[in-house]
Amino acid sequence: MLGLYPDLIQKAKAYCYPPSSISILEGDEIKLKREYPSVYNNLMSCNHNRDKRSPMEYGRDLVASWLFEDYLIEHLQCEGISVSRAGTDKNREVLPNTKVSASSDCLIIYNGRERFLEIMSDYTGYWTSRNKMELRDSKYSKMHESKSLFLGISAVDQKYLLLDMSKDFDIMLIPAYIPYGRKPAYSIKLSKDLLKDLNFRHIADDIKNFILDIEI
């Protein structure tokens, strides 16, 4: 992500992010606590989601992930797909832990048809080296129930994968997944042909085909 956004703060301002989220990106915990106490308290409440990260580390990762989502949305819109933010964090301000949900990030519309889209990134190359990925808590179940599409971006090796989560996968429940703070996770096996070279036009074409129920 940092390769795509050498200046996250300026990009957040260009996307009109709220000042509290800018303060989080700046790492200014004192300013956040003094000027945006409700957001600061929300951030402190997110113990379940931040795992082993400090609250400010979690906050910076969260805001940076929003920026990446908006970057992708911008490119998909340029390829003729209507995309809007759909998650509970669509206003790009940190919510209290009780309001954080597993709802999908975006609603996409193409040719009069709608699908939800979840966006996730891998910054370590784990997906390609292990041929699998893990989804935390109820994320998989929510996507399966809502028939969402899943767009994964492997930033290290510039690959992407697009999955129709309404389908069945080779999946295994991990009751206590250590990287997620020993919370439950689902592990999904990934065949090598699922990971394709990162290209926004190809991503858009794949999304259109999934929406139109064309096998790719």
C-alpha cells in the first residue's frame, strides 16, 4: 500500500477524510484525544479487532486500508462499474467496537445487477507462498450469506484474486488463529491459477463477468 500511496496523509485529505482520521494517520494521539475525544474513545474500544497492535497502530492500518479501498473504487469506476461504499465505516471515521461489523465494503452495480464486494490486501506475500488465506471471525459466513464478491490484492508480488463467495470452497475452520489474537478464522485454499497479474481493467472485466454469471 505504501508503494501506491507515498503520501497517505495528502491522499486522505484529497478524499476529504474527517480530521480525526487525518490525526490518526499523523500518529498524533495527543491531538486525537484532545480534539476528537469520541473518536479516541472509539479507537480505544476496538480491542477485538486490533489483535496485538497498539490502538494507534490499528488506527493507522485501518485508515490506510480505507485509502486503498477508495483507490480501487476510483479505478473500478473508471472502468464503467458503479461502486459505492457500503460498510459501516463508509464515512471513514473510527467507530466503537460495538458498531464494527463484518458487512462488505462496497456495493457494485453493473448492467442493472448488484453485488456486494469485500476488499482485502496481503502485504507479505503469504497468499502466494502458502496458497491459502485466512478470514477472521464471521467474515466468511457473512460474505457467503450475502453472495458477495471478494477482491484480494497481494501487494508484494502485484497479484490479485477475485472470488465469488456464494460458491463453496475448500475451507477449514481454525478455532483459535494466533495471528488474529487466537480468535476463530476460516482458512481457504487457493490454487495458483486464481492469482493473476494486477491490472485494474482485468479486475473490472472479471467483476463484470461474475455479475453477469459468465464463467472466467
